[in-house]
Amino acid sequence: MNKHQITRRGLVLASLALMLSGCTSGDGPPLRYRFAMDPDFDPRYRRQEVAYTGSEPPGTIVVDTASRYLYFVEAGGLATRYGVAVGEEGLSFKGEATIGHKAEWPSWKPTNDMIQRKPRLAQYADGIPGGPLNPLGAAALYLYQGGQDTLFRLHGTNAPWSIGRAVSNGCIRLTNANIVDLYSRTRVGTRVVVI
């Protein structure tokens, strides 16, 4: 390899350095922070406006785990469609919920079930503060049922290559740029349908 070739690792490290240089102490960069391009991001999962024929009213979030898309339903038979990563086989949340809480640059702590499935996560048992290295990314929308936190989230990611795959512990991942966009459109109480 010559000195002018760009490797995936080099691009990721350069992007990470760029993100870290914009960090502030405390809760991480402002939510409006501009994110580096996702070097391994499949173009079919990029955010776009699409026709929507479902029966859900505008303002509803619909996640189709089989196709790996999240739809924010809009008026006039349209929706904004986002590519997502979903839970590994048998781990994804299914059903209806509401957004019970929103957080920018949330902290993360693996659940006991996650640590049992993936013992390497025990190193994070005390949690990780919010910021670019946190697996929840730039923002999180917390799914609640009956006023109780389900422990499932719609959130950003520090692994944009995972979009379009079934790799998470059950949450729905979006790129950081897309979770920032969805976060700005979503209020506490928004209905979420995961199919």
C-alpha cells in the first residue's frame, strides 16, 4: 500500500478524531453537531421521502424490522424513511409503544441480560457516559409501554456500518445524522409501531 491510499481503518480513525475534536466536556457535542460521512454506509438506507400507504396517522413512527426501515409518517401519503439496524434474531422489540423519554448524547449501561449473552460487555457494567464513543450515539428515544420503560430504544450509533443488519441487542439503530433528524421531529408521547 502506498502512502496515498486510504484504508477503511484510517478513514474511521480520521472521522473519530474529527468527532472528538468537536467534543465539549460533560454531555458531549451539541445535538446539531455535523457528523462525518459514514464510510461503509449502503446508499439504499439513506434518509429519503417516500410514498406511504399504511393506515397510521401523521406523526407515527413505524419500524419494519424485516426490511430494515423506519418510517416517520407525514401528511399526504408520504413518510420520511430511514435505514436502521435491528436486533439479532429473537431480540428485537415488537409491538406498540410510545416515546416516554428523549435524551441527547445519552449514557449507556448494558443490562444483565446483555452481559449474559455477551460476557465481553461486563467491562461496561458501570456504564459509558454520553459522547461519540457511546454505542447509543447522538440521541435516544426511549420506548415505553403502560408508562414503563421497555429498555428498548431508537438511537444513534457509533457503528454506522451496522445499518441494514440484524446486529443489536434489540434496539433500533439509526446513523447519528438520522437520529438527530428523527429526534427533532419526535415528541414525548409519539406512537411507535414495530412490526
